[in-house]
Amino acid sequence: MHFDHFFQIETEKIQLGFNKSYEYHRYEPTPYEYLEKLIHAVPLQPSDYVVDFGCGKGRLNFFLHHFTKASVTGIELNEDFYLQALQNLEQYAKRHGKCREKIHFYHGKAEEYTIKQQDNYFYFFNPFSIHIFRKILDNVLLSLDQKQRLITIVLYFPSEEYQYLMNNHSLFQKVGELEFGSKDQFLIYQNRFV
């Protein structure tokens, strides 16, 4: 199935060139065939709230909403991709109806996004440097201080730095792994104490 056509969105074209800052990596969407495997491994429910850091044009948002009915917020720094995500939302809503209360996009720096108490799944396709990832992880932990809940962090194509941090973090443990090749993998972590 060609999902972009089915969803009436455009997420295929990857970013040519690089961002102005070395801290933020270029846009490349997660392949749909891997997302299909992910939703079988991670049991998302309509009551879940997913945050996709570095969402690009929103592929993950539309895919997860369509197949799991979970709420999904995409965070994107690049204004062109953010505007494309909003345009994709318009097109998706025309074909798939009521979805605006469950799909959101935030334009800004990922580390400045305020983690909401209902946010419980966090997705990263290696979107930025380890320094920014650490800041976001700190924000997630601050939100846990406000409301204890089970948190799931999904990393796709994680850098060695991301893996090292998560594998050695005292509050998180690896609970799953899906491999598709040498580096094509999902690593799934959850907080230890709930």
C-alpha cells in the first residue's frame, strides 16, 4: 500500500543539504514498512499520547493516528517542514474526517516543548545532537515528577551516544528491540519505577 497516497499527504521527499546548526540533523522519514512492524510491537491505544521529536512533515503522526487512534504531537524546528505538516493535516482531515483533536504540530525547538502530563510515548529518529536529547530527557523526567506514569521512549536508527545514554540511565530500561539491518532498528525503553 502506498500510504502517502492513501493518507493524501506528502512525506516522501527527503531534505537535500543540511540544517544551519550541526545540533539538528536533516529530515528523513521513517520507512512505512518499519512503522507497520512498530505498531505490532508497541501496543498503542486511543488513550495514549505520542510526541514525535523532529516530526518533519508528519508521517508518523498520520500513520499512528490512522492505525491506533492515539493522539500524536509532532515537534518540528524547520518552518518549511512544519508548514508542510499543517498542509498534510488539512489534506488528511478532508479524507479521514475528525482528527484535529488528536493530531497536533508544534513549531519550535524540541527542548523548549513543554511535556504534558498525558504524554506517555516519545519517538526519536535521531533528530538532533546528544546535548539536545539530554535536555529533552530531563524535561520528560521533570514531567514524571509532576505525574508518575509509564513512559515509553522509542528510538529509531539511534546514534551510539543515544544508545549509551539510555542503556546506562538509572531510570530507564530497554524493553524491546526490532532490527531490520545493521543500524536500522527500533530500541524501546520504559521507566523502571511507576
